[in-house]
Amino acid sequence: MNVQKLFKQAQKLQAEMARVQEELGQKTVEGTAGGQAVKVVANGKQEILSVTIDPAAVDPADVEMLQDLVLAAVNEALRKSRELASEEMARVTQAMGLPGLPGGLAGF
């Protein structure tokens, strides 16, 4: 493989990864806790877009429980977001014939 061909392939990979990153900003995942009492929506770029709390989950006498529910929902949403990004990046590298590259390039 010559250097020019390798350089063009690297440019193509970079452009494709930038395209996927843009698309990840438009895709969403949801994390929930407490039987849907707390819902967190994140995009594929690991950005939290919204937090929804059912008023019935708000108990001034048990703030710690609500905090735990929010934390659990956020962590679930972020985990799903990372999985989504990893899957999308793995598709790019596999499509380009580079199966050895990790799908974890999502945060490049």
C-alpha cells in the first residue's frame, strides 16, 4: 500500500467519523429509574438533554431517594449513549475494512 493511498484512506475515515459524530448529536437514548419516576434523555454525544421527574417521586422527607433515582437514570442514559456511539463508530471502521480499530473512537 503506498503512502498516498493510505493518506486518502485516513482522510476518508476522518470525514466519515466526523459525519457519524454529527449524527450522534441527533440520536437520543433514555435512562429511567424508579419505575419511570425519573427519566433522563441523552444524545449520542453523551450530553444530557432533559431530566423529567414525576411529581409523585418528590418526597421532601426523602430527598436522598430522589437523588439516587436521578443518579441512576443519568448513569443509565450515559451508558446507553456510550454504547450507541461505540456501535456507530464500529460500523464506520468495519465498513472501511479496519476491523482492528476500536469502536470506542467515539470520543475522538
